[in-house]
Amino acid sequence: MKNYKFILIFLIFTSIISCDTNDEEMDYSTSLIGEWMRTDFSDDFEFKLIFNDDNTGYKIYREGTIETEITSSLIPFDWKLVEDNLTFNEYEEIITTKYYINSEGELMLENYSDLPFIRMQTD
């Protein structure tokens, strides 16, 4: 009976130790594909990133409404992931940032935006 208690305690202990307790920074690199919008969007403002599965994408920026004046841009980019680093190539400008998807499912780009991006759709 002592052996069974020891084995049970050992299994519980190893299960607890092997659990990942860092819910804030989960790696979802395979979930990057799709459309992401920055969380401060409104009727007057949008900032989107679209990641395609062929490592191309688009940055879309729009400010204003039909009643006011609309300013917008569409910038194509190439991207690649190396561990937790995301690299954008926008018109020969190389931007590298740490990335992760937090426990709320928001895309965090540390050196790119102070605000998170929320998933709008997937490809």
C-alpha cells in the first residue's frame, strides 16, 4: 500500500511541475495567420495587420470617416518568424519585434506597438 501512495504522490508532483504556469506569454506562432486589428480601433481609426500563409502580408491604416476626410494606406510586407522574433520587411525597411499571444488571445508586438491586436478573422 505504501508503494501505491508513493507512486500516486510522485505522479501528482511531476504533473504539477511539468505544467506551464506562464499563461501571459504562450507561443502561438502557427496561429499568426489571419487578420489582426489594433484594439484602439473606432469609426474614425483602424490599424490592421494581415498575415498570409505564404509569409506575405499587408499593413492597413485608415483615419477619418466619410463625413470628414479619410486618409488611408496599404503597405505590403514580407514576414518571418524565428523563435519569438517577428521580422517585417516593409519597402526595404526591416522591423524586428518580439511577439506573443497573451492569455486573452491578443497579439502583442513589443517593439512595434504599445497596444495589442485582436484577431478579426483567419485565412
